[in-house]
Amino acid sequence: MRKQINLQTGIGLLIVAMAVLCTACGGDVQKEPVTLVYASGDYTRINPAMDEHGEINLLLFDGLTAHDGNNEVVPALAKSWEFDEASCTYTFHLEEGVRWHDGEPFTAEDVKFTIEAVMYPENGAENAPNYEDVQEIRVVDEKTVTFRLAAPNAAFLDYMTMPVLPAHLLEGEDMQESDFFRAPVGTGPYKLESWDVGQSIVMVKNEDYFQGAPHIDRVIFKIVTDDNARALQMEAKELDLALLPPKAAQSFAEREEYVCYDMKTSDYRGILFNFHHPFWQKNRDIIPAVCYAIDRQAIIDAVLLGQGMPAYGPLQRNVYDNEDVEHYDYNPQKTAEILEAAGCVRGNDGFYERDGEKLSFVISVGAGDQVRVDMAQAAAQQLGQAGLECRVEIPTQVDWANQMAYLIGWGSPFDADDHTYKVFGTDKGANYSGYSNMAVDRYLLEARQTDDPEARGAAYDKFQEALAKDPAYAFICYIDANYVADASIQGISPDTVMGHHGVGIFWNIEDWTIDR
């Protein structure tokens, strides 16, 4: 009897085992989700209306328009639009059936709410100058919205890439402090699953995305702020994609399991001078001497391993670049001539003095960016050799009002108005230096208000000439974006010109696949 029971039990177990095996061979078993782990900087909030440079915005949100791989404007939440020249009015026709991640329908009211929130002065959005021409936003119906402008803005369709926010969740909320920005809801290809502050942000694909569900199931923004830690975690296969400094990226070249993307950017670096500071109010006329004292190619070779190019202005990767302006090529003799013509005298310690005061200033650098730190230190050493005492400090927080100078980064691969009008225009939202030049203001406005390429070119030529004569920054270089990816990732667009902070690689994330 015992043997019969054992035999029956054995047969039963065999049947169960075969059933499990057959099920595994079939299509009913849940597959492990395809996951991409990206090395991200830290986020305290996700607020695309107020904060411009968040790479995560492209995954969670959409604008009325978008940029394609050539950085040209294409439809997004708006499927089409018209412009009435007589009334200077844009009419946008919105996609049907788009829903927010919480299931609520997307409507024209959301568009109106978002742009008005950016424009509202008390919200303090640095992007507000992009929309200062807007006089009226009118909701025609749920899927039609119009913008009437006071004057033409050639970059307006570029600025309609601004991520749209849900009015039903943000109406009456503080646009700087709302809890929404720590649990954001968008219309984008991915939606937030969880956020472990300081550790990771996990997103899952939006199965109902209006342009088609992404192929990759989950994207994890793993918070890794230290460049060396990113390289080590990439080596340990804890990451699938990371933006690394050139020296770290170089170690992954020629290895089969990785692909290195050396991507061009419009992202420049330079020394921002704080014109609110008494030192520059007194010594603004010696800024050209600072510019001539910097050996840009030496910094590129030492810090960037030869990648990038020397910078002389903000539009070098734009169709409106004026190559004929003063480049301020390295010339310590000119530095000396300018300083001595201004009445400066070199002291016994080798540093110049003016009216009995040493010409000495500090370059501040944001914490966590080793490339900027290395650039600032190299520039400070070169300035010291030219007779200008310069030190580098890394404060815990940027003090725009009181610092003397800052190792700044800016640059846009889109319309020339972007990152010029709001950066160099007097009292504009991203003019952190307090720079003001009436000629610069005039030519930037002229260029914005015409869509004639010849007229825009003439205005931007004059803008760049005026800026070069009265520099806001000592431009140093344009940098490349060195992305290292697991070789299993397919779909990254290697020829797309990246923006500030290397932002833009995720522009087509919904088309990426991982084959492993």
C-alpha cells in the first residue's frame, strides 16, 4: 500500500512539474520588466514650469510642440497650428484623446493655465521672458487655444515646447512649493511610480501614451551626483547609461559591452562677472584683459582631453554665429597693455594694483561638477600668471547677489533667441550677472521680432559685436557630452546636438529598446 501511494504521489508530482514547465514555455508567464537605469543628478522637485534643465521633464511631460533629432520644431500635444500675421495670433489644435497620468482628459485649459503661471511675475520663472509678448490666451474650445502676441516672436513655436501642467491639480497651488512637484502627473511617455528622495526616481511606461507606448517598461533615475561614483557604478553594471567627464568616459572606449557617445552640444562654459558687485562696478573696463589672459585650448586639452572647442560667444553652434567678432585669443601681452592703459601697476608680488588696491577676485563654482572646478582652477592659474590674483571657491549654495564671479554654463541648440534674450537682456529672468547694455537689448529685440533670416542675421551680427566689445562673460569653451551606455540599448540618436547640461538625449526615449 505504501508503495502504491508513493507511486501515485510521484506521478502527481511529475504532472505538476510538467505543467509548470509547459507554462514556462508558453506565453502566460509574466516576464521581467525591461528596465533602464540612468545616473541622474539629484532632484528636490520636478517643476518644468520654473526649472528649465531637468532631463526628467522629457519623460513625464509634453509640450504643444517638441524638437526632433535635428532640433527642429514638430507637433506634440498640438497636432497642428496656424499663424495670423495681421492679428499676430497663433491658433493651436490639440490632439484628441490625450489623458493625464491620473486619467483626467487633457484640454486647452491646461495650456492656458501653464503659460499664465510661467508669465505671472510673482512665480519667479526664469522662462518668463520667453512669453513676455503674449497679450491674451483664449480657450476657444476644449481642443483649441489661441495666443495673441503684442509683437512677432520668431522663437514662439520653440517656446511652446514648454511642458504643459494639469490645471485640475495645480489651480490655486503655490507654483514654487506645491507638493505636486514631488508627485508630478504629466501626459508623457512615462509616469511616476515611486520617489526615494536622494536615492532614485522610478518611472513606468504610460501604456496609453498618445504617440504609442514606449518599448522600455521602467526607467530608473538613480541619484549619483559624484562623477567618480558614476564611473564605478557603470563599471559594476549597476547603471545602463551615464553622462561622464571625458577622462572617465575614456576608460569605456573600445569595450564591446559599452557604447561611448561623444555628442556635440551647444553648451558653453565661461566666467560670469557679477556687475552688482562693487569690484566689477569699478573694474568693468578691465574685463577684456581677463578675456585675453585665458588660454582656452590649454584648458580644453588638460580638462576635456581635447574635446570641445574654444568659445568666443553664445551662438557658435547656431546658424546665426558671427565668426568675425573679437575672439579674445590668448594674448597676455594685450592683457598687460589693457591693464596699464587703465592705470594699473604691477606690484612686487607680481599682481596688478589699481588705486592702491590689488586686482583680486574669486570665481565660485557649483558643487558636484568636477569639470567646472578643474576649468575654474586652470583659468585662475592662468590669470595669476598674467598678474590678476584669482581664487576658486565651491560654496554650498550659489549666492548670485553677492559672489564676485561664477563658472557659468549656458547654451541652446534651438532658436538663437533661446538663452540669449533672457540671459543677456537687461533685467531678464536668467540674467544672473546683472549685465546691461542698451545696444545688446536693442539688437536682441530686433532679432526676436522678425522671421526674415537676412534681417535676423544682421541683428544677431550686431548683438554679438556689441557683446564682444562689452563682455558679460569671459567665454572659455564649448564642451561635448560624453554618454556611456550599455551596448544592449538601441535607439540613441548620436548626431543630435545636446543642450545645456547635455540635456536632450531622451528626446525619443519611447523608441528605445534594450536587447539582453
